[in-house]
Amino acid sequence: MHPAKESTTKHIKGILLIAQDNLFNGTNPDIFAMVRVPEKLVVSNKDFVRHDLIVDKLSVNTAYLSPGQDFTTAIASNVPGTFVYYCSLHPTIMHGKIIIKAV
Ligand SMILES: [Cu+2]
């Protein structure tokens, strides 16, 4: 019995970012999360070229994803703030914000 572990798992929600046509989800959407509430993040490459997803300040880096490949990671922060996510291969067109709000 590990109730603490159980309740942590309950708080993990899923975010899916699909890389396609050199955009994430078509619009490079803002992603919202709460401080100290980890969010599962899946990046799926449905494009014809390689992409990755990096969030420098949250230590997220999927490495290069080939077409058809996906990668599961998590975003988590103990401090509120706005963090930029981007594809290192197309940083000027594939970028958005992760907004972590205080509880
Ligand atoms: Cu890219």
C-alpha cells in the first residue's frame, strides 16, 4: 500500500503534441500546467521529416524523432513561469509556450 504514490499518479494528465506540416498540433498551442503537478507529454511525429521537442528550462529533450516515431516524457516545475518549447530543427516556426501556474 502506497497511498502517496497512488495520488501522485492520479494527478498525471496527458498532453499530446503531434508534429505535422512543421507545426505542433497545427497551431503550436499554449500548454497550461500547475506547479508541482507533473504532466505526461507525448510527442508524436506524423510528418515526413525529423522533428524534436525541447524545453530548455524544464530539461525536456525528445532527441530527433523520425517520421512515425513518438516519445513520452513529462513536464514538471516547482516554480510558476512561462517556458518556451521548440523544435531545434525548425525553431522559427515550431515553437510555443508552456505556462505553469501557481496553485
Ligand atoms: Cu521540426
